[in-house]
Amino acid sequence: METIRPGNTDPIPLQPRPQAIGTILVRFVGLLLVAVAVMVLIWSR
């Protein structure tokens, strides 16, 4: 069985800018608030 190798041996380029931790944190907090609001609405019935 032959191994298949790419024509060039350059490393695979990563994303130029990784996602900022602040963006991830804002999304997490937003989803958390939405989940809490849904739970409160369900519980209050």
C-alpha cells in the first residue's frame, strides 16, 4: 500500500485570527440568559 503525500511539505495554515475569547464569552452568557429565561417561564406556569 502506497502512502499518499502532498506535493509540498508546508504546514497546514491555521486561521489567520482565532476567535476572540470575548466573543465566545458573550455567546455563552447570552445562551445562559436565554436558557434561564425559558426555565423561569416554564416554572412559573
